[in-house]
Amino acid sequence: MRLDLQGLRALAVGLVVLNHAFEWPAGGFVGVDIFFVISGFLMTSVLHREFERNGRIRFLAFYRRRIRRLIPASVAVLIATVVASWALFSSGRFVSTVWDAVASLFFVSNWRFASQATDYFAQGAQTSPLQHYWSLSLEEQYYLVWPLAILLIALLVGRTRRPRLFAGLITFAITSALFFLSLHLTQADKGSAYFITPARLWELSVGATVALCMPWFSKLPLALRPFIALAALAGMITASVITPADQGFPAPWAALAVLSTAAFIAFPWKPKRTWLNPLDNPFFSYIGDISYSLYLWHFPALILVTELARGTPSYDTPIPALESIALSLVLAALSYRFIEEPVRHSSWLEPAKRNRRRTRTKVQRYQSIAVMAVSATAVVAIVAALVVDRGARDNTPEAASPTSGSSQPQNGALSAIKAELVKAVGAKEWPELNPSMDSVITDYQTPEAAAACSVPDYPGMDECTWGSPDAKVSMAIVGDSTSVPYVATLRAMAEGSNGLLKATALGMFGCPFVDITTSTPDKNLEKACPERKLASIENIGTLKPDVLFITNTYFPFKALSTGAAVTPEQYEAAMKPYLEQLAPNVGTIVFLPPPPVEKDVKECYTPRSVPQDCLSTVPELWQARAKVDQTLAKTVDGAWIDTRVVYCVKSSCPAFSGGIPIKSDIVHLTSEYATHIAPAVREILTTKGILPADESTSTAAPPGDGAALGAIKTALTDALGAKEWPETTPALGSPEAGARSPEFDACAGPVYPGIEKCTWGAADAPVTITVVGDSTAVGYLPLLRTLVDSSNGKLRITSFGMYGCPFIPISIAAGNETYRSECPKRREAAIEEISTTKPSYVFVSNLTSEIKKVEGGLLTVADYKAGLDEYLKKIAPSTGKVVMFATPPEDKDIRECYSPRSEPAACVTRIQTRWKELNAADSAVVTAIGGVWVDTRPLFCVNGSCPAFADGIPTKFDKTHITEAWSRHIAPAARELLVQAGVDLSGGSGGS
């Protein structure tokens, strides 16, 4: 064994460990490239020597040795890491780590990381503790291919006069081709090139070329070897210092480390005084011996120990890194002693002879015990550290003062947002959030409608506009991905404006709206961005919006031409040409800033963290960009909106508010919170005179001036503040709460009893209503029946609603086959009856968010919208007006959240994104045919929070369905909502 190669391994692993722990030396990641050259050299030497000796290569024997050498220690680390991740990480990050472990186990983790657009050089708290396994996966892929290549090359040159020379030349040619391939891949996408096998094969191939050419290298005079060895060593050290991470890697910049390593291996130097060769000594040899285990353990140790230190005084110090290195050395030594060496020298996987089986079985038993012992030791150490660490947390700071540092108006909606922020700033522990923080940081998805309008293939302004087509005030928004969440804000404002506003989305992911060609990791977005910006300017010229919002990230982005971050001065200069083009076609240009950028919720949030760990301040970077936008706004007589008032209290910006996560990462607002703040943003814009005043535009608290609506709102508010469950009638969670009156239940079954039995009210009533839809429509029958009974003969209703039968022409997965087969018949019967009787109104209500297709899976928004559009167009000519009555918001299931030991807050429902999307579809379809959509949230919720009871009555008996008692109770308030929507039930107008 060449001890200098063990020393070279020690140098390589040392560079990697130091770079990961301290980001020093800056190019220490080239240690991996050194390993690649060593691996290519050793494997080719072994395989070619075997072919020269025996005329063949024993592939099975080779792979048995590889498995014994690599797999046991690797699996032990994977097991320990997964268990520790379970203890320390959020559920989403833990699941991601499990998948990383699976990919690592099957040697494909490099492709997994490449496919996820992982930035190897951007380590943070969400970095996978198994990210370093990419290099092991790549080597194993090389091991699958290269032995066969060696055999083919050997057979090809076997009959030549100088086979080894020709083998070396062929390998050199292969290496050269692979290097040029790497150059191309690096230039195309350096992020994925770091991980993928084709971009790295040339490094292993350099080692293979050295192995085949050793007979000629050995002829170099011994006197020159010291100089070459020291120069090669200097080259590797220099590479670890100067190799850049942001460009030209792995090709061409890895060449310095790779060629220096090749020279060191090709010309070995064994001085008489061993201390002259710095890599040839017992210490470096031992580190080289344990280098494989050290490489395996060091990165999980670093990530997990750093996670353990979160919230302690040592978190932002070098102490966790130093502790992780110490732990890695101990675990590596144990792993080498009790796993690597025993298994490598065992007969595991070897064909065993009968007289040796008993002895071998005993050895293997000891080896298995050793593997379990090391894994258990690591797990116990991590759990013990977790327990100790819990006691080391600092006391959380006091809540910030409710006084805002902004001069924004403090009216109703804005004051409510502010009160929620003050509460969030002072929170001592994470509350229950909707959506959950785990789901937000793991794989947050932009709502379907907004996402479709924010990709390179723009579907057109018609598809990306919300609100009444005849709205008096048109709004549009343009910008990069930070503008996309604000689409939800503008959309909520438009759809809650009673036809006053409409909003159009023009922004695109990864495409700052500024006259600079910008760089982004997604090359498809980067390529499409310049054309998209020009198209947006053209669309704005066509649309001529009354208000144009511009939102670009305040986080640094890079210019493609220089690779450097765009400065505020450059941004200002590049924005002015766009503003000059836009100003003549826009009423008012408004700069709408994204949330302040400091803490990344993906990094600061864990099950062990507290809300103060994610409490951001407003950084100087954000303030600098804000000043630029303010200056730009003045040049076009526009406005800049200080959005800090909906994100922060003074300079403290929590990660959640109002039970909703505010951001999904360091920069991007969640669509849920964007919708939540719509009334407050509307309030600010109205106060500044940018939008006309109209109290009906509030989406979180729709109009409720009537006495009945006011009473319901008071009851709901009181219920939200309740600390204990009251007595309710019927009792919460009881079978009685879910019971339906026989008259309604019979009409909603698969066997329709006839129109006479499903009609209530006077035969000569001037106002007639036909009800269609599924169980939600059935739930509203007691409400409508109450209105009939109090109408003095002016109102009559007929129900065609049926359990499990939404009013759309799509086959739905109903509860049983009878309902599924009868549903189409019921729909057709309803359409025929409507066309015959021509009712004053048709009431439609579908349980949209729970609709499932026969073939499985939830119905998509697009499919639902298309189906609803088809049916409403069929019935619209036969009725005075179609009324879409929104379903109750769906989230908490009272059957699951309620118990005598729980608190009412545990059953408070939050309005889900899917509910909003599907009801937005209802609104769009029905208004397009001249109908109305009635927002029923005031009957169930206050500011997006919906209690499980009010006025001593359960509001729902499961996740989705209204109780009959609450349906009757809210009838007067529902009448007020209908009147506000233009639905006249008095008989004065509106009938056909």
C-alpha cells in the first residue's frame, strides 16, 4: 500500500470537512475531486493488473469487494441520520431526508439533488444531512460502467505490440472527450453539472489514465520526483483556496486540483527522511484509513449538531462546527474499527466452504452486533443532546409594542391585522396554523389559477383577469415571483367589490420587471423573461389599467451579463425606461413592496424552535430598495405603498399572523396570507385615493349592515373568544346534530318522491325558487323553508338537490352505486323542470372542495368550472337569475376536533385555498351568465375564522355540512345577504 495515497485521502477529506464546517478554505470542496482521481486510479490499477495476470476480470468478485468496502458503513450512517432527523426535523424535512436516504441507498442521490435544482454552495438549515452522498452515488455509477470498459479496451488492444500504451491512449482520448462534455454541461447549467455523472466522469478517467501510464511515469529520474510531488501538493492547496464556486465548476476550474492530484499519484516520492513528504506519516495515514467513514459521518454530524444548537447562545458561533468535527472523528474511528474493517476482511458474500461456515457465521454475528452498537450509540448521543439542549434555550423576548413605525391609516381591517401581528410577535410557542408550517416549508404550491398566469406560456389576459368584466376600475400587477402572491390580494379585492374592481395578472416567476436581463437558476424562465417583459408592456398598453402595481423582489438578483448582483443604483436606472413607456397608458403606477427579507422560515422553523427564532427585522437591504422605489414612484406621479404595516409591528415581523404563515421561504408571501390582508390593503389604497371608497370591497368581512347579519357576527365573535365549550342544542358531536328532517331527507335520496312532496310554499307565490346541487344544497333547505314560512305566501321553493350529486355534467364518486347511477337522472330531471316551470331563481350549491372523480382524485378547478359553465348556460335562459350560494368553509371536522377535554379554539375552521379557488370559479361562471354569487362567509366566519358553534347552536355536524338548527337560525341574515346581492324575495321584481 502506498502510504502517501492514504495521506492524500487525509488531505482530501480534511479540505472537505473544513470547507463544510467553516467555509474555509473557500475552494475546499475540491477534496471530492481529489477523491475521484484516487478512485479512478486505484480501480483501474486493480482491474488492469488482474486482466494482465489472468486474461480476464472477475466482475462478481470485484463487486463483492466493493459492497463489503462501501455498503455497511454507508447504511449505518443512513440509519443513524434518518433516526436523528425524525427527532430533530419538521415532518416535511424528515420525509425529504428519508427520500434522500432511499436515493443514497440505491446510488442515485446525485441525480435526485440535480433534479431538485439543489445549490451545493448555498447551505442553510434546510440542507439535507445526506447531500454529500451525491459523490458516493456518482462513484458507484462509475463502478458499474468502467470495469466493463476496461475489459473492452483490454480486448481491443490485446493483439497489438504495445497493448498498455494503446490502452492508455484510448483512455486519454476518452478523458479528453469527457472533459469537453463537462465544459459544455457546466456552461449550460453549472448547478446540475456539479452533481450529474457525465460532468464528473472525466475526473475519474484522469485517474484511470494515470494508472495505465504508470510504467512510463516510473521512468522519471528520482531526483525530479520531490519537486513534482511538492509542486503537485502546492497545486492542490492552491486549488482549495482559489477555485470559485460561482462559475466554471466542475469544468474547467476542477482541472487544477485534478491534474495536481494526478501528478502526485503518477510520480510517487518516498524520501529517506519520511518527514520530508508531508503526506507520508502515521497521522495522515490513519486519517486516510478512516477517511471514508469520516466523509460519511461529517456532514450529518454538522447539520444535526447545528440543528441541536438552534436557540442556544452557541448557535451563530463556530462551536457547533467544532463539536461536529469532534463527533465525526469519534464516530469515524468506531465505524472503521467495528464496521469497515471486520466486514471488509470477512467472507460475507463470498462462496463459503462447508468446513468454514460455522466459524464464518460466528464472525458475521459479531459484525452485526457491532453495526447495531455503533448506530445505537449515535442515536443515543443525539437524543441525549436534544434533551440537554432543550434546557439551554434563552427566554423569549417580550412582545413588541403595538405602536407601528408607519404612518399608514389605522382603520378597521388594518387595525385587525395589526392586532393579530402584535399577538404573533408575543407568541411563546407555535400555534396551530392553516396551512401548517410544515406543509408551507416543504412543498408550497402557488394556487393553480395564479400559477398558470405566471409561467412563460401566458394563457392570455382573459384567463388571468378576475372580477366583473364591466368593472369601473381596472387593476393589473406585473413583476417577478414576489408579485404572484399579490394576485390573490387583488383577486380577493376584485371579487368582493360588487362589480367595482377587476384585476389582471401579468407577472412571471423568476422575471423581475426591470430593463435588465437577469439570471435565474431555472434556465427556461431565464430564457423566456425578456420576451415576457416586452409582452407585458404591450398588454398594459392594450389594457390601459387605472392602477398598475409593480412588485419586484427586494432580495438581490443578478444580471446575466456580469453575474453580479444588481445594485440599487443600477435597478433605478434600468426601471426608468420601463416607467416612461408605461406612464402614458396607466392611470396610477403603484409600487407594492414584498415582505421584508431576513429570516427564512425554511431555516428558522423546526418543531423545536419557538416563534421568536423566526422573528425578522426590516433589513437595510429592504429599506435601500424601498427608497429607490419611492423615488421612482415620484417620477411618474405614482405611489409607493408601505406594506410593512401588514407584516410587522415596529421592526418586528413574525412568521405567522391570524393563524396563517406569512411567508413560505425568505421572500415569498403565502397566497393564504395575501388573501387575508386584502381588506387592509384595500383600506390603504382607498385612504391614499388610489382606489375609490366602497365598503363592500372587504373580503374578510363582507357587508353586514343589517340587524340580523350584525347579530350573527356578534354571536360568531363571542364564540371565537370562548375558552370553554358551552351547552348547545343539539349537543356538539351528537347524532342529533347531523339529523335531517324527514321531509328534506326523503327529497335528497336516490328515489325522488315527486315534485309535490319536495315543494314548500303557496302555489300562487309570486317568487319561485328551484334548488339544485348536492348535500350542501340540501343543508340550505331548512334556511329556505324558514324564509318560505315567513314570506306571507310570497315565496315557494322546489328541491331537486340530492346527496352526493353536484350540479355538473361529470361522473362523481358517490357513496354507493345507487347514488352514482341515479345522479345523472336527477340532474336531467332538474334541468327539464326548470325549462318547463321557468322559476324566478335557481339556487345552486355544490360541495366543491370534496368532489371526487369516479376514477379517483379530486376534481380539478378547471374541470369543475367547465362543467358548471355547461349546466348554468343550459338553465340560464329559463330562469330570472341563477344564484350560486357558497358552501360553508371546510377545514376542521367537529367529529375529530371536539371532545369534552378540548377547547373551542381546536375546532376553529380557517378558510382553505381550495375553497377560495372553487368558489371563485362559481363566482366567475355565474356572473358571466348574469347571475350572482352569494358569499356566505358572514353566516359562518369573522375575519376568516369560523367557530364550531354560535348562539348555543353547532354550525356544522362534520367537516362540511351545516346543521339543520344553524341553517334555520341564520335564515334572516341570509335574507339580508340575498337582498344585498340583488335577489328580491319580496315579489316586487326579479321573477320571470
